[in-house]
Amino acid sequence: MITQLAFDYPSEQIGNSVIVQADCLEWLTRIPENSIHAVVTDPPYGVKEYDFEQIVKRGNGSGGIWRIPPSFDGHQRSPLPRFTALTQKERVILKCFFAEWAKFVVRVLRPGGHVFIASNAFLSQLVFGALVEGGLEFRGELIRLVRTLRGGDRPKNAEHEFPDVSSMPRGCYEPWGIFRKPIPSGMKLSDCLRKFQTGGLRRTADGNPFNDVIFSERTPQQERNIANHPSIKPQSFLRQVVYACLPLSEGIIVDTFMGSGSTLAAAEAMGICCIGVERYPEYYEMSRTAIPKLAALKIQTDLKTSSETNALKTPSENMEHHQLSLW
């Protein structure tokens, strides 16, 4: 059945999953109602940073909306989108886009189906509000604790004049919105699980609840070498998310902004069916080879919660663990 959802778009089956080259909104209009169990995705915010002009600027190092982080310790940092470069008009467009996207997602999700969507501290308030406006139910945030290079910059073109000023805090976390298609009125969670296989989140392998904070890492160079995508998330993080979003470990996950296919790779590694939709030919082609390689990596994922382990540590040991995780 999953291959039928590729319709007449360029597509390819990879293991249990399918990749589709298409505009996600157009593709979503063709999907039957109540047919998808969950969505896990990392959108291209503003959608502006993936305009052809901006991609060219990122490629030749001139920046544009992309900030080229400084090199230090002998390491070349990957470009990061400068979200503060969005104008008020572009922010309105962004809000309208995600409100519309949410309406399409609500139609195809089964009642109780969850949406995990990556964001950032600067835009999450705007985007999350738009998703609620589009009909999704806000269920909280998943905090990916990770030391990034986003934020903390001195004033642009005035770095020497104001050396002790930062334009905004240095980012140490990435907020992921957790949303759900509302359960039908009068239906209990247990009823929703029986009828639609949705409504809740899967507990970890040791029976503990899925936590809304995950100590993460920057995407390892090994994974970046496989998929040279500017927004690729680590398999150690994504495998925990795809595991959690199907409460009965069955169903179909969709990534509407597939990029290099890291979400699908995580799903493949966990034995989960996933459909990835990507409009850019370059990233679609990248995903064809990247997904099998990323899925084959032996990754240490903390599917067993660390709460019991941390409970045995002293406060100073826990603080040291947190600091190491952030750095």
C-alpha cells in the first residue's frame, strides 16, 4: 500500500520506506483522509533559505541569509540560516504557510496522530501558533539539548565597536513542537488506540515514559559525510523520535520535508515504514544513497531512559553530565 501513495511522482522504495519527489502540499492533497499515523519533519524555515539564490550564496561562501560561522580549532563549521534576517512580511508569509500546511496534515492524519516538528527558539512561537490555527492540538515541546553555533553573534559589521555585546543568546537547545490531531469528542485514549492505533506515545524499552528532553549531540561528521545537507539531524536523536511517535509500533510516518532522508533512515533502522517527500531534485537524489548508509550505522540510542541512572548519581555528577552533553 505504501508504494501506492507515491502516485505518479518520481519515487523509489528503500526497504520498508518510499521517497517521493514532489511538492508536499500538492502531494498531501492526494493522500486519503485518516491514512497517516504520524509526521516527523524538519521544515526549511522561511522557506527563504532554500531559494535558489540563497543556495548559491551558501555554496560560494558569500552567506546571504546563511551565516558562515568562523573556523577555529582547525574545524570548518557548516553554514547556518540567519533567521533574524526575515522581514515582518516574510514572517507573515511563514505563519500563513504553516497554518495551511497544518490543515493539509490534519486531513491525512488519523485521529490522535502525532506531529513532531523541528523549530528554533527564534521562530517556534510563531510556527507553533500557526499549527494550532491550522487545527492541530499543541501537546508540548521536545527539547533537544545540543550545543550549537546559532546565536551569540556580535552586532553585524560592528564587531569591533561592540565586542562585549551579543545580538541574542547562544543556542543550547532546539525546540521540537509536539502536536496531535484531536481525538474525536467522547472517545477515550484507549478507544483511539484500538480504532486508529494512535493517540499516545510509545514508552521506552524499559517501560518508562518518553521524556520531553533528550541530551543530544551535533550531527557527527560521519553522518555529514554521507549526507551533505545543512540541516541534517543526528541518527541518535531521530531514532528515539520515530520510535516514540507510533504508540503501538505500527503504522506509517511521513516526513513532508525529507531533505537528505535522515528521518527515513532512522525509521528504517527501527523497522518502521516511512514516506519522505522532497521537492528539490538535489536532495531527493542525495537521499537515494544516503538513507541506506545512514540506516546501516550502528548508533547508540538511549531508548532506555537515563532517569534511573541519573537518580543514582550525585548532583555534581549529574551537572557534569549535563555540561558534557551541551558541549
